[in-house]
Amino acid sequence: MVALGISQRLVSRFLTAMRMLGFAPIKEMLDSVVCVSLGTDGAPSNNRIRIVDEMFLASLINKGREAYIGGITNPTVLPSETVLKMATINGAKAVLWDNEIGSLEVGKKADLIVVNPFTWSMVPLQDCIANIVYCMRTENIESVMCNGQWIMKDHKIVNLNE
């Protein structure tokens, strides 16, 4: 017998994972009064601290969960605007800092990232928020500002003594 190999399709097989594992009813929680946010664990769970991965997977998993429950795929379940809100203002609300961070408003700390949308990972660029949630990679983040101070500018860490 000749071994030909196999293909492992992890992301595309989330629906099967739903049947085996189950996931929290995020859509129902958001429809109620529960503030749902996104976070990362790093080494304890997946060795990654990438909120961009969490945004993508949150949307994908919840679309799969909804398809498993309802029998059809609904692309409007957990739209990109909601996922971005979960990663920003809802995260601030979860730690009771929403009066200081989580959104760009007068009187709040200026915490923001500058994203380069002109890379292959962001094509096609039709909906900026959808691209951030579904397509963005950490490499797309050009600059980072925390409390009004640049931490990274043009892919270079600033104010670091080398």
C-alpha cells in the first residue's frame, strides 16, 4: 500500500468541532445584557497573544455554532462591527476602564494602532472593519500608541535603549 498523505483542514472543520466540543452562546449573550469581550491567554493555552486571531476565530466559531444549531450558515451572525466592539470597548468595560480606554473620544487615553491596509492579506479592501476582523495580520500593524505616546512607529519600537 502506498501512502499518499492527508490534508488537515482545521479552520474549515470548525462545524465538526462544534458537535464535539460546543462553544458559549455568544450571540445570545450579546442579545441580552451580557458584555462579551475578547482576550488572549498566551502560553497557558495557545502560545499566542494575538487579538487579531481572536477576532477572526470569534466570528468563525460563532457562525459555525449558529449553523450547527440552525442547520444553515448565516453570514450575519456576529458581524465584524460587533467583533471589533468586543475587542475594544467591551474589553474596557469588562475591566471597568471604559471611561478611560476602549474608544477614541475626547477625554480618554489615546490608545490606538495604525493599520496598513495595502498588503495582500487585506485584499480586497471593500469594508475596512471586515478586513480588520477577517484579514488583518499582526504584520499589518505599523504603529502603536498608548496613552498618547508612540510605542511603535513605522514598525520600529521607539524610546528603547538598545
